[in-house]
Amino acid sequence: MALLGLHPCQRFNLEELPNWSECQFNDGGTGPNEEAVNDIEGAFREALQSHSLLRFVKVYIARGRGILERSGRDPFVYAILGEGLSRMVGYFFVFIRHHRDSLSASGSAVTWQIEPSLLQRARAIADEVEKSGKEVSPYYKLSEDPPLDLWVRKNVRPVIESYVGSRAVAPHAHIRTVSAARFGPDWQHLYAANPNGYFHWDESCYSMPLIVYLDDVHLQDGPYSVVEGSDKWPRNFTIRAFTQAISCKLLVTNHFDAEYKQKIAALPRVFRGGEMVGAHLARAVLDEQPIRTMTGPAGTAVLSDGFSVVHAGGHPTTGRRRALFIAHRYPRKKLVDVYSRLGGLWWKLRVPPEKPRFAVNGASRRAM
Ligand SMILES: [Fe+2]
């Protein structure tokens, strides 16, 4: 059965990847599980149209219960389903406020060229960070850099607010300095099996950092890259919620070690994948996509929706990259987080976890 609206970067066929060949895969219940996912996804789309969540939650719980039973009430599956509902409730309360379908209608990233004079303070701090041998600067108070702060308010904030449909305030910032010579060994493993291995989605629906290059960035300096158009392609949000539940909450570990792979392989097929999509896809999937590599002179500024666009960057092959990252705060996010937690609680109330078993006179009995 075809899953509804699956994004090309959600077509996880891990059993076909050479570096997953040692794993034992579990394909039990695939057909009924995919049918359940399609029902959930259909109900989610209706909820976004009607702005009404109740029917979706009912469908999720009924269909999720079926997936859980078919797994033999696997506690890991139980946790994924609970976290998955929490995530989808969060998506709902973010998406219903969106004023348009994507951050930019004309591309997957918005770019500007900032005057070098506006970057003097940031570059001075980058020099200090580099001298200290560190990778990341302390918190960079944008309010102490009025010219740049004003530029962000005038140019970046309106683009973001007109997309998310709520206020973006008080940006915080930091500087990252990375070089192949200093940090290369820390990230080489990401590319060992697949040069596209670092392409990923960000966890937060509000992940829209502005990345400002403080020096010229060429191909070898780790330019930010996006899969052009990937923020506008259809996506299956149920599958996304499952992979987020696993990658961002329940199995936050090295995606390349054998233990991680076996845990993923042992899951029913609808849960198998990861937010680090490049590490969970055949190399050809991303090789066939239009990848836009954002090289540019100092002052190049790039804004994208990290939750929606498949992206990678920041790992120089031989050079270095120094960049200022500016991220806004979103007052509505606190409310979304509360609703999201209530979604997870809803699952636990409607589908209580198995009570632990204990032995009485040699017989296994369920706790009362
Ligand atoms: Fe990212």
C-alpha cells in the first residue's frame, strides 16, 4: 500500500542499504499499519482544513491502538505513538496559524547581502572565539549591536512573521567557527557511508535561523545547502511525527552505531526512518534532487525554514567557516508546547500503558 503524500526524503528502505545489511528487519503487520497511518494522515489533513482537532485525535487513538496491538504491545511502539500524537498536536497548532504554505514562494531559502560595515562587531568576536580554540561563542546580544539589530528587524522579521502568522521577537544569536583542521575528525563519520549523510530536518516548527557568513564561503568551507523545493513537496506528517519521536526524543544517539540500527530495524516498518534523512536513505535519493549550495561572499545571509526544508552544512572539507546565527523567539511557541504535551497525555489516558507484571508463587500476575 502506498503511504499518503510521502515526501521523497521519507522513502526509507533501510533493508536495501548496504550499511544496514547486518540488521534483522521486522515486517510484521505492514499492510494494516500502513492503512492505519493513511487514516491518521487523512484525518490530520481534514483537521487542518476544518481547524478542528477532535476527530483527528479520535482516529489517531483508535488506529494507533491497532498498531500497538499488532506489535504485541511493544513498549517502544507505545512510547513512539504517544510522542507522535504529542508532535502532531503541536504541528496542528503551528500550521493553522501559517499565512502561507512556505517561507518563500520563490525558493527554499531567502538570501540577502549585508554590508560588511554591519558585521564589524561579529567578526571581532569570531576572531576571539577562534583564538580561544572554541567552536561556539557565548550568547551574542544583538541588542548590543544596534545597526545589525535594526537591519534584522527591518528585513528578516517581516518575512518570518508574515509566514508563521504570529510574533517573532528578541532574537538571540551566537557565532560558530568551524574548520576542517580543528574539528574535521568530529564529523567525518557522518559522511563515511554516504556523502549526503548529514542532510536533515530540524526538530522545531519554529527553526528559522538567519545564517550570516562572516568570511567568503566557497565549496570547501562547508556552505549551507538545501534540497531546493523540498519545503514545498508533499509530506506525510504522521510518518514525520514518528521519526521525530524516535530521533528527537526516544532514541537520541549515534545514528551510525550497530545498536541504534538494530533497534530501528526491529520496529514495524511504518516507524523505520530518521530525521537525519541522509543517513536513512539510499545515496541516489538525494543525488537525484536539486541541491542548492549556498556559497557566497562575506555578508551573505540565508534564511530558511529548517523544519520543512531538507538541508545540511557547516562541515568544511578543507577550509573553514565562520558564521553568525540569529534566531528569533516566538511567544506562541509556549502555548504550542502546552498543547503538544496535552496531546501526549491524551494518549496515555485513552491507552493506558501495560501495568508491570510480578511473580506470585511462581506464577506471573499483573499488578492491580
Ligand atoms: Fe539544521
